[in-house]
Amino acid sequence: MGRDLTEDGKGWCFRETVSEAYGRVSRYFVSKEAAITCLEQNGYHPHFVNMIKESGHVPSFVMGSTGMYACGLKLDDALSAGGMLTDNSEELHQLIGEIVGAGTNEEE
């Protein structure tokens, strides 16, 4: 589960690996470097940028001593900031952000 940076006949894109459908979440980039640059320029955590450079994959989330880091959602944040989420992914990303935000507000 997570996001993969893959190449097909149309170019490079990020794909969600949660289901067998393997849905595309980003618009196409002209190169792998352009996809990585989009993440770097839009605040994606450098550790996970390096993970994508090395393996082409980041998990949906990781647990650490300071709590959970949602790698997949943060990647979507960076793609959204760069205008590179697909239209359907953008709508879903906004909905998830609202749900997550509502859950956070209730706990405070």
C-alpha cells in the first residue's frame, strides 16, 4: 500500500497501490526528474523524496516515535500544490482532508 512512481507510454505518474485497480493519482510528468522536482518544490519530506528516488515507492504511512506520518496523503498534498493531481484525485483529496481535519478538531 502506498504510492508508486511509474512510467507508461504517456509518461511518468504516481499511482496509488491500495487496490488491485492501481489507480493513477497524478497527471503525467515528462520525466522521472520532473515528478521528483514537483515533490521537492512543494514541501514533500526530503526523506521520502529520497525513498522515491531509490525505490520508486513510498508507503501509505509510517509510524515513528513522534506518531504517524501519512506519506501517501502528504505526497498528494505536494502534487495538489503543484497542480498535478488528476481532477478526480483532487476532489477525493479535498474530501479526505476535510474528514481528517474534522476528526482532529473533535479531539482538541
